[in-house]
Amino acid sequence: MGKTMRWRNFLVGGLCLATLVACNSQKPENKAADKAAVDGGSKQVAAAPGFPIQGKAKEVLEGGGYTYVLIGAEKGDTWVAMPGTKIAVGDACTVAEGQLMQNFPSKSLNRTFEEIIFSSGLAGKDGAVAANPAAADKNFGAAIQKEGGAATAAAEPVSPGSAKAVVPFADLKVAKAAGGNAYTVADVFGKAASLNGKKVKIKAQVVKFSPQIMGKNWLHLQDGTGDSSKSTHDLVVTSAGKAEKGDIVTVEGVLAANKDFGGGYMYAVIVEDVTITR
């Protein structure tokens, strides 16, 4: 009998040890996820949705010059705000790329949206944005500030090119543009202070293209230079011109250092209103 008990205790102890080893060998990312679940309770933070957002309008609200629409899509419901637009419940909608705001307080609606996309409007079949910019402030950041008030600063925005939307480093080798004002991507970040307000020329590959946000097209450019750990490899430029992801382009425009557009659009370096040549 004593022998049987000793074997039983041995087996139980072995199972406990195996369980302990399995728990401790859990991958770091899984442990981090578990910790986040405990720290955050039942609340889960969703990733920014892919664009364009397509679905049917489930709820429509008007306030502050904006139309707030709850879009029912395959991957879940998403609140979207855009300059005053005629939308009815049940309408099929394709929403252009915009800015994700978290815990956004709307003054006009007297409610806080846990997550909402501020978009430039609805996108048509050709990708063109159909919105009524006269219904809201021309300055996108100012409009968000007006609607959200001082509490907007506590929101967590994701904008094209800001620190939260840097495109990962691409393994590229694009030759430097020709000319006295030509620079690599790494150059413009490294010499931003001295180049502030001056015209620069950069040859690089388009790694992201976001149309018609704040009335401009936004391009992410990389040429294989820069330090990804410092986000000095990914340059944002704005333009009235268009380009496709993967295009090798030469852009020329005025560099601005530490540019803050408001509403989360903040850049250590940005080149504005560039001309695009191929």
C-alpha cells in the first residue's frame, strides 16, 4: 500500500512539473497578451481597420458639421465621421482612408467614441472622394479640435506618416537624385534643421499612397537609407499629384521640420506640396 502511494505521489508530482514547464515556456508575445487581458479587464483594443472600409450604414448621426456613420462590415462595426454627407440607414458605403481616434469625445453629440475613423469622405468606384468640405472646417486638424475640444489631446491618433504609421523598412537601393538640392531620405532627416524651409529633391520608391486627406495626397517614400530604429527611413511628402505604390519617383518641394498640423498629424520631417516626376 505504501509503495502504491509513493508511485501515485511521484506521478502527480511529475504532472505538476510538466505543467509548470509548459507554462514557463509560453511565448513572450502570448504572455504579453495575457498580461494585457488581465490589466485591461474585458476591454480589447482593436487594430485600425483596413481601407477602404466597405459596408452598410447601420446608424447615422449629424453634429458639428460632420456626419457620423456606424458602418457594418464583414470584420465588424466601425464608427466613421466625415464632412457633412447625405447618407441614410441601409445605404452601401465605401469610406476613404482616414485617421483613427481612440476615446474621442464629440461635443455636438455629447458622447465619447471608443474608436472612430475621421475620413475625408466616401470613395467612388474610381477611388475619388466625394465629400462636402464646405460643411466642415477646411483644416482637418482644426475641425477635429473644434468637435473634440481639449480632450482631443488625450486621444491616440494614427495618421499617414506620423510616428504611429511609419511603414516598415523596405530593402531597397534607389540611386540618389541629381542636382545641387538632391538628398537621400537619410540626408533629409539628418540635416532637417539646416534644410528647414528650403527646397529639396529626393528620388525614392513609393511604399504607401493615401489620397485626399486634408485636401492632399500623402506619400511614404523610402530609398533604402535611414535607420529603422529611429524611423528615419520613411519620409512623408504631400502633393496634388498621384503615384502608385511601388513607383520610383523624384519629388521636389519645401522641407518642414517638426511640423504639427494638429489632430495628431505631427512630423519630425515632411516635404510639402511636392512635384512628382518619374
